[in-house]
Amino acid sequence: MNVYLRKGWHILGLAVPALYYFGLLTKTWALILVGAAAAVVVAVEIFRYANSAFAELFARAFRRIMRTEEYSAFNATIPYLISSFLVLLIFPRVIAWVALAFLSLGDTAAELVGRPAGRIRIAEGKTLEGTLACFGVCFLVGWYFLGWQLALVGASAAALAELVSGGLADNFTIPLAAGAAVWLVGYFTHVGPPA
């Protein structure tokens, strides 16, 4: 697996949320596109499990972005797309955009820093350095779009979700935890976003 190609694929997942945030897609179209992508990926995964020849072809075609555990389990694109759909459905535009940016950029930072430079192991293969990288990137993104108070809340939730989510689950938990934390704190404190 090439971690840079994999994380490039991860960041590509921001395309539809970006088009939605910047007003080039309506919420309905964003949901349709992400939902359709999720349905296609689930169908391909089911077919991959049912047909060993296709599974072998799929593994050869995507070997540069697949983790070892994904050869025998569903790939991480499924929870990524399901969480993207839910976040776009549930949260206001700016919170959805930021929560999905936290997933794409924060999780990428965690891996790109944590794997090569991480020395202090703190949980299930996670490092303090990777968690701090996730927090830092999320905080900067959040500060730009939400202000520092909600950025602090969202980045903390995203980094914590990345830290405690095992395996491929962080693709599901990061945006939902961060979006919920930002929305709740914003709603009850009137510091910023819920709209």
C-alpha cells in the first residue's frame, strides 16, 4: 500500500462536500451523489465477496490504496461514505463541511505524522504525535470556518474519535463526533454556527 495514494483518495472524498459548501451543489444533489457512491461501493464489495475472480482482479487494481485487512474485510470507503451522507443530512452546511474536512485532512495528518514520526504509543497503534497532528490540522481548519472556540471543540472531538476508534471505524466516527460536538456547543452557547 502506498500511504500517499491512499490519503489522496481520502482527500478526494472532499469533492462533493466542497461543491456543496461553496454553493455549486444543493444539499439534495450532494446527498444523491454521496448516496449513489455509497451504493456502488457496497454493491462492488458484495460482488467482491461473492466472486473470487473479481476479488482477485479488484485486489490487483487497488493494491496501492488497500490496507492488508481490507483484502478480507469491507474497505474503509464504506464507513467514509456512510458518515459523509449522514453528516451532510444532519448538520448545517458549514458544520458538515468542517466535519468532513476534519475527516479527510485530520485523519490524513494523523497517519502521515503518526506512522513515520510517532514514538509515543497511546492506544491501539495510535501515537501521541499522530493524534496531535490530527488535532492541529482540525483546529486550523475549524478556526478558519468556525472561530477558535468551536474549532477547539471540534478538533478535540475529532482527535479523540481518531484516537479511540479502532481500525477503519475512524472514517465513521470522526465527522459524526466532531459535527455533533460543534453543533451542540454552538447551539447551547451561541458562540457560532448552528444555523
